[in-house]
Amino acid sequence: MSSVRKDFFISHLRLQLNKMRNILNNLEEDADCDYAEQSLKEIELNLRQIRKLCVESL
């Protein structure tokens, strides 16, 4: 995998991690669960796309 492609995957995975940290913080503060549910669905879709791109690049 090229370094540019590797950087692409790393940055997108870090973004998903940051989103999950935000969700966790919101849930710990008893925030809106609907927001967490929607955000987790979005993260799941993003991770599937990232995984698909990663597999295709091998």
C-alpha cells in the first residue's frame, strides 16, 4: 500500500475514532441517545466503506 493511501486510511480511521469519543462523552453526560444511535450508524457505514477500499487496494 502506498504511503499516500495509508495516510488516507489512517486519517479516516482517526476521524471515526474521534466521532466515537464524542458519542461516548455525550452518553456519559446523559445526552440524547438518538444522536448517539444516528452517529453510530454513520460510523458503521463509514467503517464499511473504509474496509472495502482497504481490501480493494491490496
